[in-house]
Amino acid sequence: DGGITQSPKYLFRKEGQNVTLSCEQNLNHDAMYWYRQDPGQGLRLIYYSQIVNDFQKGDIAEGYSVSREKKESFPLTVTSAQKNPTAFYLCASSRDRGGISPLHFGNGTRLTVT
Amino acid sequence: GENVEQHPSTLSVQEGDSAVIKCTYSDSASNYFPWYKQELGKGPQLIIDIRSNVGEKKDQRIAVTLNKTAKHFSLHITETQPEDSAVYFCAATPSSNFGNEKLTFGTGTRLTIIP
């Protein structure tokens, strides 16, 4: 079954620690995305990658970093510089550029930082 | 950049009735308008999409209409069922940034179907 796998589902960290969220896809999609979801604010784009070894900042990239060393994997690191890291994080992929073809989402990771 | 507004934020309808969710967008160059459904604890899933060269699209009980002049598009769900209860997101993509298109999402509508 093809899809997007995000792990873990729940993640707890102390303030000041960096944390990495995993995202793997077996859809053979070129493009991958990270979104942040907060209540009442919809989905906001953090970073995206249209091809291996290349990625672009989204609308709220500050305090986050990514890498795209393999087509299947697009991990997101939430650094201690992110002022308000507690949120629900969604990874997605698309066959073509995400603005013009459907996004396939994982089931998310809920990060709580205390 | 693109701005997408979505209304209402919450909607409750009796089972069997119809539900309508509306979105407006700001960039007249936008040309792709998907709708996503998100069930509790899961990621959003595409349910229907429309491109700017089409005014209406249907898929069984779901339809989307697009009014380019007024810059708004709507999701229509007929004969609602309990499994339609979820959060629905609209989105839009401007074509003005070719090669770097990004979806802009609305803030979501929580739809509750009352049995």
C-alpha cells in the first residue's frame, strides 16, 4: 500500500531541545512538503522540496530546518529557535508541483514542548 | 500573495440535508482549487478539485462550483451522512509564479452531521 508515513504520532520534548520529525513516502513522488496546523489557522507551509537535494522555505520557515537526501525521505527538525513549537505537523507529497496536483498527506505528528 | 477566506468555521446539519461551504480568494490568477477532508487524528484527504477552465464538477454526493468573476468557490454535499462529519479545507493556487506554485489553504470548516 503506497502512502506517507509519519513517526512518531505523538512527541514530547523539553524546551530548548531540537527534535526531528520523520516523513517517508513510497509513492515515488518528486515533491514533498511540511505543514503546520494550529487550531483555527488552517495549514501553513513550513518547507517544501521539489527534487532531491533541493528545498525551499515556505511561509513560516523560521526555527525549522529540513533535508532531502533521498527521494523517499524529508525529515523536519524543529529547533530551539522556534518560539512556539507545540503544534500538529503534517507531511505531504505530490507527483508534480504541489500547487497544481493533489497532495497526499500523512497522518501527522503532534509535538508538545514544555 | 494569495489569501483564502473560508466560511462558516462551524456548520451543523441534519442527516440527509445538504451542506454548503464557501471560500473566496484574492488572486485573480489562481487556477486550481482543491477541497480536502480531515477526519479526527488523521491527515487531510483530497475529496474533489476544480480548475479554472471549469465552472462545476460533481462526484456522487459532492460538487464544487467556481465563480471566477466573483473569485469564490463552494463545496456542496448533498444527502449528508454521519461519516461526512469532519473538518473541510479549501485551497487555491495562483498561476502567477510558474514552477513555484504553492497552495494557500482556508482556515477550515468543522462540519457536524446530526443523526
